[in-house]
Amino acid sequence: MLLETLSAGRLRARGYGVEKLFAISGSASITVTPKATGRLSFILYETVGPFVEVMLYAPFAFTYVLSDVNTYSIRLKLRISAGMTFSGWLRRILGLGSYSRTLADWTLASWSGTW
């Protein structure tokens, strides 16, 4: 007896041929971002003051796709922020933390490709 079609798994047997029964696919990705930060602040009377912060960081992103093209991306970036910081007794009384805004966020270099 010949089996013509099994609808769930697409199995055909006509003569000697058998079609693919299952297809498996999947992917995984990971991102790692090492960074180095420097901050220059001017605290007045150990309570409040402005600051400038420079952060150099490099996001690494790797993607693995089962039975397809695998990719990577590496960027070298620089972020400059400025703001106000509260410390000492003023911070304890008012419960305020630091406030900052990003002034610039540049990509200095970028590499990407497949493996």
C-alpha cells in the first residue's frame, strides 16, 4: 500500500521517494558593551555643582542563525554628557540625584560583516 500524503508532516511515498519531514530553524544573538567613563565636576560647598562626562564605549553584536548567514557588528562610540549633581546634606534632605543630558553621541568607527 502506498502512502500518498500525510498532511501534518508532509510525508509522501510514491515509489521510492520521501520528501523532507521537518524543518528546523532558529537564531541567537548577543550584545556586549564595554565602556570607560570620565567625569569632571565642580561641587560647590559639597552640595551641588555642574559636571561634564565623557564615555568611550564599543558595542559588539553577534548573531548566529541556524543554516543561514551569521553576522557581527563592532562600533567605537563617544558620548559627551553634561548636567548637575547633588551631594552631601542637600541630597539627603531633598532626595535629589544627578540630572544629565547627552550633548553628543558620535560613532568614531564601525565594522560589520559575516562569518
